[in-house]
Amino acid sequence: MENFSKRSLWSIMDGEQQAIQQIPPRLSMKLNQSYVYDQSQNFSPRRHSSASTMQLSPPASPESPWTLSPLLHPSPAPTLVYHCVASLHRRQGTVHSIAVSRGIIFTGSESSRVRIWRQPECIERGCLRTSSGEIRAILAYGNMLFTTHKDYKIRIWRMSLTDHSQPIKMTTLPRNGSFLLFRRASSSQQRHKDYITCIAYYHAEGILYTGSWDKTIKAWSVLGKKCIDSFVAHEDNINSVAVNQEDGCLFTSSSDGSVKVWRKVFGENSHNLTTTLTLQNSPVNTLALSSSPSSFHLYSGSSDGSINFWEKERVTGRYIHGGCLHGHRFSVLCLVAVERLVFSGSEDTTIRVWRRDEETSFHECLAVLKGHRGPVRTLAACLEMEKVAMGVLVYSASLDRTLKVWRVKVFPGEQKNAANAEESATTTNGNDHRMSASFRECEVSPVLSPAWVEKKLQDNHLRWSENEIN
């Protein structure tokens, strides 16, 4: 049997969307259940009657429009509340990518159209028509919007900062009129040879980085509209790329199980490898950066369900491994960081909300957002500042073909001590305990199809068996 963890993540997911849609009818009533906080400080399920059992977003409790996480520790003062603001279902195709900018949401899917929505209710405002679909990565910055397509090209759009007019396409990289340039330059220098899965933009120098399944990273000059550097970064598909806006360091992750740190050579366009962070054999699917005046953290999500994080030393600039967050049962597919909060989307259909303590770097899981019926493939988030609580709008897209909008409020509350924080975010290597717990949770999964669960259990058992032998 082929090892699941060694295969390309997105190729597996694209080929198994049909299996994910098989939801057992006897479990459909589970979706019409919300949680309320009773006087005895215990979270209890309360069922609501509904004419349809196929409602995707859990209804709010009669007492409040906010739904409290059932996994919070009982407390008279809840730390986090959340509410599903909108849930949109797409009849055909899956949303691959989401970007948020100045109150506007952009989504890309298999189609050749980039959908435009108004924040936060997701009211559609039109679309951008392109000549190629499979829009797997979208990035918005300032008045620019970047999209990647099936033809292995990048399109750059200009957005208006004064009105709500539709974005206008500025250029395509590599440029369509560069036929003579292609004859003089090598094809690997000018165009990716496979899907572009991730993009990152370095604001200070106007450099757009793209990562692809062809194992290469390309650096594009947005002003010059050309590729200024191309290099093979990993031994397998590149799944995620991120850039530190403070110093220009580039971070890449791959299905080969590694996270690498690159730096642009001063005065040149080439990039050198500075550090390789390799901790496991499992593919690394996603990266996220969290920066504050006092700290800088790098997060990576893997196919084994773990989230590793590193903290940058301010004096030496080295990245020290800070620990591993455990909680997801299956692959972590997407990460996004906002302030001290980290949101993780997983193949187990859930979104976890983690909070980092700035003094100790310990993490606690504040909530688990449930509502999707398939793997959560992509996330985006933006901050809503409020006087009493910190509000965050979270956008999630799943293989269940839904796009959901969550409003999350985090109250200050009391800080946990180091011992309690360590219990909330496990950093040990208790593989045996996690393996048995994962098997028990998988067997009673209320949302995943039986075929999907059975396959995952078989693949996980094979992987753990190989690790024990080694």
C-alpha cells in the first residue's frame, strides 16, 4: 500500500472529493445541534427543530447569537465566543483560495472566474473573468491583486482605492508578448512547469515569490514585470511560501517534510539557503508568520496533524524550535495568524483557535469551530478592533464546497500559568497516547464519510508501524 503521507497532498484531495461528500444519513441531525452555557458551568447540547436536516451552519442558541465553544474549560467568564455569520454553498467546484482586502473578499476555484464578495456578509459583487481556471492562490496587497492559474501563469490586477469599481488586469507573468524572450532564455527561468500552489509578496522591494509543484521557487519583479530568479528549493512539491517583511527572509515548505529559510543576496537577485528546519517525515502543507514588537514566530502545519512553531532569537537571528501543538486528528491544511491568535484548518473538518502567551510562548486552544462537512482547505482572517474584546473575521473554504464566515471574539480573561498552558498545547512526543486517542476519535467522527475515515485509519496505522520499525 502506498504511504499516504508521501503522496502529493492536493492530488489526493482532488481525487477524493466525491468520497468526502458521502455523509451517513443517521448523522445528519448532528448538524442541527448548538451548544449553550448553562448555570452549572457545563456545556450541554441543545437540539433545535428544523424543516431541513441539511443545514450546514449550526443555528445560534435562543439566548444569544453567539455560539460558545464546547471545548472551553468551564469558567464564569468565557474567553472566546464565535458565530457563523454566513455559509455559502457552491454547487460545482471547490474554493481553492481566499484573499481579503479593504472590506472585499476574493475567492478562486476550478472555474476561470475570481469571485468578489462584500465583507462580512459575503454578498456577491461580481467577478473577474480570466482565460484560465484552477485559481489555487490569491494574494491582495494595497491596490494590487495577484492570482495564479492553470496555465502556470500569474495575473496582476489593479484595484481602486477610492471607489468600488472592478479590478483591472495590469499584466500577466510571464508576459504573453515575450515570445522572443522565451527563445533566448531557458523555459525554467520564465515559466513554472506545474501548478503554482502558493505566493508571497515582499513589500519593500516589490518582489513576488511563487512556489510550484515543479519544486521551484521563482522571484518576480512586479515593477519590471519579469522573473529575476528561479531555483529548485525542495525535493518534492512546494506547498507554501511566506516572507518576513522586516528582513526579507523567505520561508518555504514542501511535501518532502522540510521547512527552509532563504535570504536574498545583498545587491543581487539570487537567493541562498540559510537554514533547513526538518523535524518529521510528514509533508508540510502550510506556513504562517506571526510578528510583534517583542517576538517573531513561524508556524508550520503537517500531514500528521501537528503544528510546529519556531521563535526567532532577536540577537542571533536563529530560529529555535518552541514546540508542537497537537489537537487535529488528520492533516493540517491551512494556517493563518492574527496578532497572538493562530487559526488552523484541518482535514478533520474543524478549525482550531490557538492563543500564544507572549512571555512564555505557550499556546492554548481556545475553541474548535465546527460546521464544515469536509476538509478545511483554505483560511483567511482580518482583525476587527473592539474596546472590550478582540474581534476577528475568519473565512474558511472546505471540500464540502462551502464558504463560511465566522466572527470570533476573544476576551482578555486570566492568563494561564505555564503548567496549564502546556496541558492545553501538548509539546511532548507522546506518540502512543496520541495514536490511540486518534483512533478512538476517528471511529466516532460525526462528519467524515466512512470511506474517508477507513482510508485514513489504514494509512495512519501503516505510517506509525513504519516509524516503530525504524
